[in-house]
Amino acid sequence: MTQSCAEIAGVTVSLDHWIDGRRVSSPERFSNASPIDGSDLGAVSAAGQAEADMAVKAASKAFPAWAALGPQGRLPILRRFAEGILARGKDIAAVESLDNGSLLMGNLHRMVPRAAQNISFFAEWALGLNDHVIDHEEVINNVRYDPSGVAALITPWNAPMMLTTWKVGPALAAGNTIVIKPPEWAPLTCSLLADIAHEAGVPPGVLNVVQGIGEVAGDALVNNPDLARISFTGSTDTAKIIGQAAARSITPMSAELGGKSPFIVCADADLDAAAQTVAGQYINAGQVCLAGTRILVEKSIEAEFLDKVRAAVSHMTVGDPREAATRVGPLIHPEHFARVAGFVERAKAAGGEVLWGGGQADAGGLYFQPTMFAHVSPSDEIAQKEVFGPVLTWQTFASDDEAIAIANGTEYGLAGTLFCGNEARAMRIAERVVAGTLWVNCFFVRDLAAPFGGSRISGIGREGGTHSFDFYCDIKNIAVRKGSFGAAGG
Ligand code: NAD
């Protein structure tokens, strides 16, 4: 008899798909282990073509009724959905932490509230979408945001609950129905999300979850011709493959991808705040797409600033992410550990100087030391490619032009961070760095209304506020000739 549920951190989690309002099991399974200690978290149903097709079919069938509810009709259901996420916050945080090794306290206090907001914020925002009128001398242009159909939502393992709801919120609020393909290295909280949606009254077929391996389940999903949208967050390499499927059917695709973001520190900055924020780039073992992984320091303060960063990093505890004192948990998977270690070994062989770290942490297993490389050339692999681990590089600059040239000298353009004491100088630098988001004297603060996305190979499109609806909706103009209905209107 195939296992259909697991007890994870005292929470019962279904290991099966959620399709058309019911659990569906597959004979094929994939194994899932906790990165904290390698413990078995159960054998999860692995979808193939049949399950992916079944989910898209269910979502297509549910679409007309969900779309017809309108934003006002959907609002109470989505509010209950957001409240359900908050009500099960402790369960979600505990399961996520065990499943992907992320910090329990961060999940509880930041990720869960944000996940709930992702649903309620977009549900409220949708109420005003169709108010947009452009008054031309001959016609009234009524700009309408119509639901587009079935959206496939594909997410990575580093923050599944937060990143999935960032797509689920606007997609459902827009009136679309959805098929979620969770990450195979951390699938469990998306399964909880299906339970919560169901309890909130999201009708059968409106939200579906298809578990499985990316190259199989994900591939079957994105090649389904009945999709209206594909929303993907993950690596640039996978986006190139999914983009080919999207191109074959002219399906609009949004892509939030990897980064190699610069972190620029000017001599006149608040160096204590900057040093603490540099140390913060190691949180969640650096498995954060937005992390500023290339530290660029103004030459005149290099020695002073290095001391401050070294001190801040020395206070970071590496270990079990469920402990409140831990700042750096494990890497997600043995394969990923080998990938990160490979980057580090090649950087050493290429002449990079290890300022601290450089290998497995004392905790053993998948725990990697916070690592800093100096004496790297901007063209070295370690300064060019996304490691997605606790590995930073240390470079210096002598002028703003040089800082900007190094900052812009990779293929990526996801984000950037700048610490600077002079507003005019800060804005001059910030305007010239290629990035979807550039933080000045802060990091990671993200308003749900603000545009979010990546430039260059870090992404396609922007989401957040109206930008999300620009993607998830079919935008239409109903242009009505003025006076054509007479004074009485018809
Ligand atoms: P990944 O690209 O390997 O996988 C992401 C998702 O795509 C998974 O669900 C996977 O199963 C699926 N997938 C894989 N192959 C597929 C295929 N052929 N067809 C359809 N789906 C497929 O990425 P990952 O290793 O899970 O995540 C790490 C990457 O995600 C990093 O590059 C990181 O920077 C990026 N990321 C970006 C953001 C952002 O907002 N820009 C946020 C988090 C993570």
C-alpha cells in the first residue's frame, strides 16, 4: 500500500497531488529527505503526463465559474485563504524548516505573514483593476483586466511557501485557475497550501498541485497547449528550457531567475550597519536569490571594514535551523552541497584567497562554513556565476566608475545593495547599476506594490502591484465612440 501521508514535525502532510478538489496518488514516487539531518520525509507522488494533463483539465473546467465571480466575489474566499495561512503558521513554519532547512524563526515571523499577505493584498488590489478609463476626444477607452485562463506556477525550493503564494495571490485574484508544480527538493508546504485553500472554500479545480520531478512533471505541465500563462521562479538554465515550450504555443511566460548581485560599500557609509548587512547575506546558507554576493568596498576603508565584517560573521551560528540562535542552516541537498563545494575548490585552485570558511562546517552533513574569497578577478568564475550558497567575494574599487563597472560586469541583473552616506552620490551610483531592485542603506525590504523582477538573464517581466496583473490578465480596451448611444445611452 503506497504511503499517502507523513507526520512531519507533528503535522500531517499529504504526499499526493491535489487535483480537482481531491487527493490523487501516483504509483511513481520520489524520495524526500530533510537537509537538517538526512531524515526521511516520505515518498511523494511523482506526476507524469497523465497527472499533469488531469490537473490542467480540472483547472480549465473550473475557470469559467471562478472568472465569473469577479474580484468582489473572490475576495471573501481569498481573505479566508489568507487567514487560514496565518492560522496554520506554526505548522507551515515547522514543515518548511524541516523540508528545506530554512530558519524556523524566519519562517514563522517573516515568511508565513508574507505568504498570507501575498493572498490578501492581491485580492484587495484586484477590486480597483477595471476602473481605468482613458478619455480621448472621440472615444472613451475602458481598460479592462480580464482573467486569462489556466496558469502554471513553478517554484524553487529555497522559499516554496513565500514564492508560491507570490504567484498564487495575483493569479487567483485575477480570476485565473492554477496548477502549481512545487520543487521536488521541498514539496511539502505546497501540499499544506492545498488543504488550506480547500478549507477556505476555494472551489475544486481552481487550485491544483502536481508534485513531481522538474524534467518530467514540470515538462509535461509547461508543454500543455491549454495553458494561458507560465510563471516560473528558478534557475536561468531551466528558464531557457521552459521558454522553448512557451514559445511553441506563444504562451506568455514570466521568469524570476538567478542573480550575482553586487553589494557596494562607500567610504562615507554607516560601516557598522553595512557590516551587519554583509553578514546577513549568509542567512539561509546564502540560498537567497537576492543575496549581495559580490562585496565591493571603497579602497580607503578596506582594512577597517574587513575587521567589522569579520567580527559580525564570527558571531553567526551555523547549525540546526530550528534553533533560535542559528543564522546559517544547511544546504538543501547533497547534490547542491557538491556543487557549492566545487565552486569553492575551483576558486581556490584559481588563486582565490580564503579570508574565512572554505569548506564543510563543524556541524558536518550539509552544513557549509560562511566563506569569503579575496584576490579574485572580476572575470573569475567565483565572481561571475551564481553559487547559491554561503560564499561571497571581496573586491575593492577606487572610484564610482570602477564600482559601477564591476557591479555591471556579469550577465545577471537581479538586485544590488549600496551603503553610502551621501544621497546625491548614492542616487548617481544607484541609477547606473543594472538591477531590478537596488537597495540603498537597507536590504530585502520589498513592498508588494513595487515592481519586482530581474534584468538581463535574471528574468523576464516584472511582478508586484499592477505589474502582476499586467502578466496574469488579458488586458483589453473597450473603446466606445462618445455620444454614439445618444443622451439616454441606447
Ligand atoms: P530550478 O530551475 O532547478 O528548479 C525550479 C523549479 O523548476 C522546480 O520546481 C523544478 O522542479 C522545475 N523544473 C526543473 N526543470 C524543469 C523543466 N524542464 N520543466 C519545467 N519545470 C522544471 O531551480 P532551483 O534549483 O529549484 O532554485 C534555485 C534557483 O532559483 C537559483 O538560481 C535562484 O537564484 C533562483 N531563484 C530566483 C528567485 C527570484 O525571485 N528571482 C527566487 C528564488 C530562487
